[in-house]
Amino acid sequence: MFFEGINFLFPNDMHVHWSLMIVMYPYITGLVAGAFIVSSMYHVFGKEEFRPIGRYSLLTSLAFLLCATLPLLNHLGHPERALNIMVTPKFSSAMAGFGVLYSFYLLILLLEVWLVFRQDIVEYARTSTGFWRWFYKILALGVYDVSEKALENDHKVITVLAAIGIPGACMLHGYVGFLFGGIKANPWWSTALMPVIFLVSAVVSGIAALVVFYQIAMKMRGEKIDQPCISSMARLLWLFMILTVTLELLEIITLAYEKAEEWEVIHTLLTNQLSFSFFSLQMILGALIPFILLMTVVLMDRHLRDPLRNTLTFVASSLLLIQVFAMRWNVVIGGQLFSKSFRGFRDYHPHFLEKEGVLAAVMLAVLPCILLVVLNRILPAFTSKTSPQSE
Amino acid sequence: MKEDKKTEIEKTDNKEELGRREFIKKGCELAFGAFLFLGILPIRTSRAGITASAEPETPGEGYNWEEHYYAYLIDTRKCIGCGMCVRACSLENKVPDGFYRTWVERYEVSERGEVYIDSPKGGREGFDPIFPGFHSTKAFFVPKMCNHCDNTPCSQVCPVGASYNTKDGVVLVDEKRCVGCGYCIQACPYGSRFLNPITRTANKCTWCYHRITKGLKPACVQACPVGARKFGDLKREDDEVRRILATERINVLQAEMLTKPKCYYLGVDREVR
Amino acid sequence: MRHTKHYWRAAFLVILGLVAFFSFRALLIPESFGKFGYYRGDNVEEQMSLPVSFSKNEACADCHEVAAIHESGKHKTVQCQNCHAPLAVHVVEGEMVELMPIDRSPKLCLRCHRKLPSRPQDFPQIVAQDHTGEFEQNLKSGACLECHQPHSPSL
């Protein structure tokens, strides 16, 4: 069954240390970065088709960002010492970048959300009563200037913030890719392509998540799903998806071609331990089928009826969300399934109820969605009291 | 018009006339804040920096780490696989069950290139006879531990400065600072590190730092009955390890990684990774 | 500079936050951090002060005459604490606290001396069945001691 007839692991290599939590973390920060890129399509590049979800994608990014540290804290051996990473960060380590990158991006995003919604905040401060009146007054920082000039200034600052935010979001997720890519001890992780693969697949997951959330939100509100918006998202999703899968395959093709020392163990890894999660989930169900569905939506856009376009994009996006999760699983868990001896494999099966198990992961996936609903109540993205169209 | 929409809140917000006053007021607030920020920042990046005296300090009393630079030599041609080293280490350092700061691997190789490798409990209880299913023409034992590299990939990736290299060449982990993220364990190409389940921090061989700084040898070196493990100080003129490194053909594990290990091997075969 | 009041307020809050963070951080950095390098300097001394369990080989001769026999035989390179236990189990600060464990099982001897292909050829090793007539598993405690003296084992 195993190559060379032996299964030898180094004695300290018996356990998988980076668990399902470490699969969830890049998944969540990927959604943060992806949602932000979609909002920047409108706020920086001025593409009108993305206007309907411009504000909603910012809220999505924020909701997931606020939950991003939770899987890490759950995983650490000493979460009470987690502040050490901010107090004495050692910047030769990619992981130490977390403190700076997270704080910087959080700041940019909070400022941008504040400015984008400021007009509504001032309006709510004016018209609400009781607790909420004070809440919105504080959020407005006691300034109620919504004159045309003020809003013009705001618009300029938003553009600048969104432009700074793009590299900010890219770094917040890209450093995770570098965290893996810089480990020469692990040939499945060590490649210059790793930060790029992580980033482009993050954009894929962000757009896909927004398609799904937007359609669900519109259905629940009983409103019409904006078709040019869906078409544009489908096109962007298709292009990024092609790029992602190309890079993912390129890495494996290069390893297979060079047939260096690590190829034997990686070849066995792909065909045995990861055969289902890589071939079936990541490539066939997660890449080939959405590719065909999205190709239909993009190339036959003019001929499609609205409900069909919505359904095709919804299904393709859902599958792509699975694909990106499978990719994170295959990289993080897959890289730990073989020993550093390159001669043995170990198993990883997360249990449902354990500390870093399936239930915890599901809760971590659901929590940002709940947070998004709450944020949308406080700062409604789809209606604006001050203008008929959302900003 | 927009002017008509003013409510009582906006009436108090007299923009045009207070423009200059607001500017000066806000400017002063910002300047004060910036001054505080810049003032605190450089002083507090390193508290120790304030109290450092001109004379360089070395830790501990009666021991000067500038006078030592340690190295370890393993002669696999002599190792008999008794596992007394593994036992001594786990007793000396209270290593938890199922984890190993040092271990011994057994290799049996056939002429056709078939390889059998095992390390039952790291070799702590010795080795029982085995039947690998082929006739082996070559067989040997390889003791292993943390290589205390000069170009440590593990200390490089520690995010909080818990893993560090001492001036006498030993790589240590500060158990009070380690957050248990496990990054160093992933980064070590030799599998030397593990996560201690009791302290939930990273652990590894320390070359018995508490012994070598008192002039003793590491527990594993002292336990070896055949002299397969040797510990040396490269700064001493008459050191045996230093002499062997200078005159005999030695190797290190995974040399291409360029981690510059300080555990040197005599007689290591190509099958050993 | 008109219509910008809210920017000033936001900037003020941001700077306030940064000041608070850096002040808090300054309190949290350990005293000795950075003394010798990017780590907590006190830890080096902490690691140097950990308790020693295995003593030097010569320590046993202080109380036990058998050490002299051991020094003259083939087992002189095998430290006493290998077959017995670390000194810390037996003696603490010059006072005996417990008897040293004595393991008479043949497993202890065979640990080094059973024949294995991975052992150097010139090392004394036996196959239990050929040497004693019994399989290794069937040997009783003290079997090797019927012919060999453990401290100086040649016949």
C-alpha cells in the first residue's frame, strides 16, 4: 500500500498540530479580502454594475474580519499570552505580521465603513429616539455636516481609503500564504506561488460568498436581484477562478515534472490521502463544474433569462466556496499528513465535539453571518434614508 | 434647499465662522497626541536598553558564555542501539511519554535498495529483533536530536521571540513566553520539536543546558557506553570533537537545507534523512 | 479646510488609540527582554538553574566499594545510572532518600547484548536461544546472573 513498503514517521511527527482551526483562519481572512476587492470595484474603479453591493460587501468584510482572530485563539496552546505577538513581535516570522496587518486593515475598513455610511448615520442620529439616538450620535462623532461639499470630501477620502485598503487586504491574506510558502522544511508548502495562490483563491471565495449572500438577502427582502450586478460578478468570478486553478495546477505540474526528492511522497499523498478532497472536491466538483456553469453565464449572458442566470451563478458560487475550503484543507492538513522523514503518513480526523473540532468550525462559520445580519440592521446597506439609490 | 433642512442640531454647528478656531483647536489636539505618541514610542521599544551598562553582561554566575561554542558528534558506526541515551534524556529532562528530545532510528537496507526503518518508542526500551521481509546487507543505528543549527529555521519563525540562540551556540525555548502556536514545529526539517501536552509549549533537546554550563556532559552523552555520542567545545584547543571535525570526513543531516546544523555525523548513509 | 471637522475628530481618536496601545505595550514588555537578543534575557539563567538528575559517574565510588570492581571490568564504560537509576532518585543533598532500584531481568542485559544486524559486528552479542537454550521470552529474572557478574561481566 505505501511506497517502499515502510511507513516510517519521525517519533515526534505523530500528531497533526495545525488543526481544522488553522484551515478556518485563512478561509475567513480570504473572505475578508475578497469582499473588500468587490467593494473596491465600485469605490475605487467606479464600475457602476457593482454599486448595488458596494456597501453590503464592506459590511461582509467587516463581519468576517471581526471574527478572524477566533480560530487562532482557539488553537493556541496559551491564548492568554496571545498579546505577546503584539507586545514583542519578531518580524522575521510571517506570523508576527498578523498584529500590524490586522490592526492596519481593521482601521482602514472601519474608517471606510464609517465614511460610506456617514450620511445615513447622521440621518439616524436625527430621527431615532432613546438608546439608538445616542448610539448614532456617538457614531457620528458629534458632527452632523452632510452638506454637498462635505459629502464630496467624503467621497474623495473613501476613494483613497479603498485604494489603500486593497494592498491592506491583500497583505492581510497574502501573509498567510507566505507563512506557508516560506517553510523550506515542508515541500508541499514551500513555493513562491503560495501567497499568490492564497490571494487569488481568496478573491474567488469573496466574490462567491457575496453572490450567495446577496441573492439570499434580496430573496428575504423580496427585492429584485440586480442583473447587471450578477453578470459582472459572474464574469469577475470566472476570470479569477481560472487564474486560481491554473496556479494551483501549475504548482503540482512543476513538482511532477522535476521529480525531486519530495515527488514520491507528494504523489502518494495526492493519490491516497487527498484523493477525495483534491480530485473530487477541489478539482472536479469545485473547479470543473463551476467553470462550465460560469462559462455559460458569461458567454451566453444575453440569451439567459433572469432566474436562470441567478440560479447558475448561485450554484457555481456555492461550489466555489466548497472548492476554496477544500484547497485550504489540502494545503494545511495535507502538508501535515506526511512525516518530515518523507517515508510515512499519518491520519487526521477532526471529531465533532472536540475543542478544535467540526462543531467549533461550524460555529465559526455561522458567527460572521449572524454578525453580518446584525451589522446590516445597524447600518442598512440596501436602503438609504437620504437617497433613493444606495451610495 | 439644503439650508431649510437644518434642525436644531445643525444650527449649533456653525461652520463658516468657527473655521479658523476649530482648525487651531483641532490642530493643537492632534499635535499633543502626536507628541505623546512619538515621545513614548522610542523609549519603550526596549526597556532593558535603558539600564544596560557599558560592561557586557553574561547570564549566570561563574560561567561566561563567550568562552564556549558547543558542537555534538555522533558516530553511527559505534552505536549499538541500546537506547540508554533516550532513557537518560527522558529522565533528566522529564520528557512526557510519547515525545522525544532525542531518539535512535534503526535502518536495515537490502542490496536492491529496499529499506526498513523504525524507532519503537524512540528506542527508549532498546530494540527487539525484526524480520523486514528481505535480506539486509547493511544495517545500522542513527541517534538523532535537535541539531542546534546556526541558521535556525525554527527561531526564525517564532512570532514572539520565545525561541532563541544563545551565544554559546545552543537553541533554547522560553517556556514562559511561548504561546504554543506550533510554527517552529512545522519549520524544523528534522522533526526535533514537539508540543509538550502538559505545558502546551514547544519543547526540544536543549543539549542539557543546565548541565553543560556546569561543566557536565549532556545526559545522553554520559549514558552512551560505546562513545557513539560525543559533546565538545569548539573554543577549547584540546577538544576531541574539534580534532575529529578537523581531520575526519563528517556529514550533517539534510545539508542542502543550509540550516548549518551543529550535530555532526560520522558514517551516515545516503538512506538517512 | 471647511467641512472637515469629522476628519479631525476621527484622527484624534486614532492617535489616542495608538498612544494607549503603545503605553499599554510598554508596561507588558518583560524587564529583561532584549538584553542579549530578541528574547527574554532572564530565561537563560532559568534554564541554567534546572535541577540535575544524573550525577557524574565518579559519585558512586564515594559510598560503594563495588565501584572499584566496576572500574576494572569490561563494563567500565557503562555508567552505573544506566542499569540503576539517576542519582537524584537515591541521594538528595548528601542524604540517602531511597534505595537504588536493581533490575535483575534478562531484558536489561539483552537490551545491549541481543544479536541485531544493526549492531557493529565486533560488539559482544548473543542469540538467547543459542546462548542459554531458552527463548528470550521464557528466561526468568536473574537468568544472566547465573554465570555473569553484572559489574564485571567476563566469566
